Amino acid sequence: MFKESIFTKIEEKLKSIYKEAYRDSFLEQFQALMDRWEKEQWVRIDPPSEKNIYLIAYGDSIFEQGEPALETLHRFLKQEVQDTITDVHLLPMFPYTSDDGFSVVDYNEINPELGTWDHIAKMSKDYRLMYDFVANHISKSSKWFQGYLNGEDKYQGYFIPRDPGFNLENVVRPRTSPLFHEYEGKDGVKTAWTTFSEDQVDLNFRHFPVLLEATEILLSYAYKGASSIRLDAIGFIWKESGTTSMHLPEAHAIIQLWRDVLNYFKPNTQIITETNVPHQENISYFGDGTNEAHMVYQFSLPPLVLYTMTTHDATKLTSWAKTIGKVSDEATYFNFLASHDGIGMRPTEGILTEEERQRLIDKVVENGGRISYKTNTDGSQSVYEMNINYFNALINKGEDDTEELAVKKMLAAHSILLSVIGVPAIYYHSLLGSENDYEGLEASGINRRINREKLEFGEITRELEENSRRKGIFQGLRKMISIRKRQSAFSPYAPQTVVDLNANVFALKRKNEATGDEVFFIVNVDSKPVTADIGIKGQDLVTGQEVDSVVTLEPYQYLWVR
């Protein structure tokens, strides 16, 4: 009966995606795909809880000469990080030609410089894993695109050639490069839609075999150990003449289809959508809270926390956080402060003014960062993201000039990350207390490389003991996380109530309605001591001390009060 209902759902989704282009053969091919995967043994997994903390890293973030990088990373995590982290988001681990992995040559192979699927399988025994599915585009060196250029029948519909009848004037994109590029094919020049770069060619999901093959890849990732799958740049996958070609209903329907399929074979596999856009557009990927993404990247959080810690004023963060509530018992936010990309500025639209945004931009430049731009529909350019290590971004020159204060500020920022509703994800350079990598930036000329340095195993393990900045941040975060994991109030699905106190503190309550567990969180976002009336007495979980309702917080101090 359940199998019949899944096919009914699939048929409905396919009809809503393809409309008059739908054919009965589409469902038949989907049924054949499902039948093949039905024969496999699927592992059951649990949904995320307050115990789940994600680490964002490349397969070769930690390396040692002469050893497969995935093996080194796994060894480093077991030796140094241990159970602080439960889930590892492995950024694209496939053969690639550019964009540090996001121009995939083959979705089914592991980059031999990193290791093999066996290394992935070993890691998945100790940590839950999150894989990247770069579904919107593929490398121009891939078999698929080379087949397109060489005139192979199978691949002629896989890509989107320039069409004079297609109205492009409203297309939204995050880059300044041309939307179409020309390529030398076997029978002359061919064109293709390229949202991100000449080497990253968009796939044509209007062509049903592309959706079928993408679904096969998605299922293979879940089968090969993925507990979570990040859908990279997913808002761009459907193109429609005269529209923005972004966030279209068909894109949402494809994600809903994939959720149905994953839920059939491996329930609780987390679909996580990555759409670096204004907040209301971003949260549209929850669907009705039960039928689309399990998590969406909380893109407004990184710039808002940075703004708060820069101005020592939590007013904007408090106002915004009041709009962030419980989604459902199955859906929540994927919270982060730093990632392999920069700090996105589009998610601040409608929250920060142009002057407030400019203040952040000026500070990032002053602190050694870089600024990346996008082309708007009118041909003008605007800031897309700020490229800088988050530790460096936080520092106010002339104010946070001692290392001790800068470390406290980094931990204070992460206390917000670890307290708000959702699942926290920490970038490896944040966990390890890194700074801007100017060498990588200058050598590559790529702005994002300022925060993508690869770390040598022996050196980083030594520095975690000897470098006071790294040690302070690493041990501070590990302590915070160990406390957090024991509080069911921090369940990803437990509601939050934001409390409006002084402008220079950010405060909220988290309560797990099922267990009754409640924690009051407050952080001083100022470099000076501040006094606040929190209205409750209890024990601070951080220090173990009893606190009265009126508390005095040291610079960047935070409390978790039970």
C-alpha cells in the first residue's frame, strides 16, 4: 500500500513539474529506478537532536604528506575533536576542475587526491556525514558536457543553449560573468547557460532524463552514508522565459519529489537547501514545513551577528530573531557564522540599511578582507559577499586589541550560534581559531581563498596546544558544545522566545515542551561590562554558579541559566 502511495505522490510531482510535457513513460522510468534501489539494504538513522553539531570542512582541510586526505581528516577528528562534533559536512569530494570542488567532473567518484569511497565508509562509522549535491551545474570537462559538444544523442538535451526567443531580462544571478558561453563542438560552436562560470555549465532539468539521473545520484549518496544532503545553488535549477529563473515552483516541486523518494528509502535523511538570498525567499524552501527542505541555511545570521558585535547593539538582531520561530517537528534552521564562502550581504536586504551594510563592508576591508560583487538585472553591480575569516571580521580595531578579548568575542558570537533555534554548524577554521590566509588569497587571486587554508596535521595539532589564540577558541568551543548537548531545551525543534532587554545584550529563552527543560540565554555584545535584569534566578550552566535576576556581565560574557 505504501509503495502505491509513493508512486501516486511521484506522479503528482512529475505532472506539476512537466505539465503538458509530461509522459506516462516518466513514471514508468521512475518506477524502474525505485525497483532497483528497493533491492538494497538501507540503514535507518535518527533525526537531529540537541546533541547534533555539524563541522563544515573540505576532505583535505587537514592533510599529511603521503596519506589520503580523508584518512588524515578522520584521524584528526578522532584524535583532537572527538565527540564534540557529530556530523561532518564534507564539501564536494568529487573530481573537479575549478571553484574548489563546485565544478564537478563526476558525481559518482571520489577525488583520488582525497581517497576513496572506502575512506568515506570508515568515517561514516564514527560521524554522521553530509554530502554536497551540486545539482545545478557540472564541469565543462565532465563526460556529460563533452558528450553534448561531441554530438552524442544522449546528452543533447542535458544543457541549455542560447535561445533568441527566451526572454532573459529578469534573470537573477550572483556573478558578473556572462550568462552564456561559447564552446567548440565537434560540428562547430555550441552555447550553454552558465550561471556561475564558463567552467560550470547549468543542467537542463526540463529534460526528464536529467531529473531521473539526478535522482539516481541523490539516492546513491544516501545509500553510501549520507545522513544529510546539501542541495547547492538549488534555487537556480529551473529556467523560465521572462522570469527571474530563480525559486520557480518547479524547483520547489523537484525538492519535494526528492524528499518523498528519500523518505521512502531512508527516513530522516536531511535535505538542506543552500539559497544565499533575502530571508523570505530563503525560508520558502521549507514548503509547508513537512514536505520540502528539512533545513535551510540561516544566511541572515552571519552578517547580523557580525553587525551586532561590531556596533555593540543587539537591536537589529533582536528584532529579526523575533521573526524566527518553530517551523515544525521535522523542519528547522541550519545555523552557521562562517563557511567556505564569504559572509553574504543579500540576506541583510530589508534588515540592515545601506549605511549599516556599508559600515560592515568598510570594516571588513579595514580588517584585511575582500569584497565580491554580483551583476543586477539593470547591469549595475552590488556587493554579494564579504570574504574574510570570521575571527578577523569580528575585531574592532582600537577596541578588541588584546588576544584575550578577541577570543572572548569569538566565543560570544558562537554562543549566539549555539543558542538560537536550529542545528549549529561550525566551519573548521572557526573551530580551530584560524585567521585570514593572505598567502592563499594572493597565490590564487580568488577572494574566497582567504578562508580556505589547508592545515598540515602535525602543525595544527601542535598549534592547538601551543598557540594561545587557537587553543583558547578550540577549548572554549568544545566546552560550550559539551554543555549544550546535555540540555534538551536546545532541541532543534524547541521554540525560542526572544527577550528584549538592553540594546547591548541579546537574550532568549529556549524551552523543550516535551521534556519541560528550559534555558535562559544572555550574552553581552559590548566590550564593556553591562548590567541587566533577566527576571529569573537559577544556575549558570557555564560557570556552575547561582545567579540572581540582576546580573552583571563582563565584556562578551554569556550565560546559560537553568
